[in-house]
Amino acid sequence: PPRYRYMFPFMIVGDWLGSYKIINKTELALSRMSKRTSLPPESNFAKETLITNYNLYENYFFDFMPQIIEMVENKFDIKIY
């Protein structure tokens, strides 16, 4: 969305997406989002849920990500891998 475009340079410089592979960084991101958005302040609950269900979420990711890659490659006529 246009109102968030100003955030993109900070996200790139700070490697926000790359930092999400570390649980502590993900918790920090959830905490920040709960302060800056309409999300409820439940970052501790979200962290515990992530830790408890990590293997399940990881399986979902590896099942779903190839579908996303295929869709993007087809839609934009590019090769990601």
C-alpha cells in the first residue's frame, strides 16, 4: 500500500525478512507490529505458539512455498530458481 512505501528502504537495509528466521527477531517484529498497527498486543502468545507449533508451520511453508514460486514464475514470466 502507498502509505507503507516509505518503510521499504528500512526493511531492506535492516534485512527484516532475513531476520525472521531467528525466533527472537520474529518476536521483536511481532511486538513492534502490535504497537504500530491494529494488531492486538499478543506478541508473547504468538511467540509461544510459533515455538510450540514450529514443525507444523515449517511443513506448511515447505508445502506452500513451491506453489507461490510457481505462480510468480508463471505470472511474471521469470525463473526464480
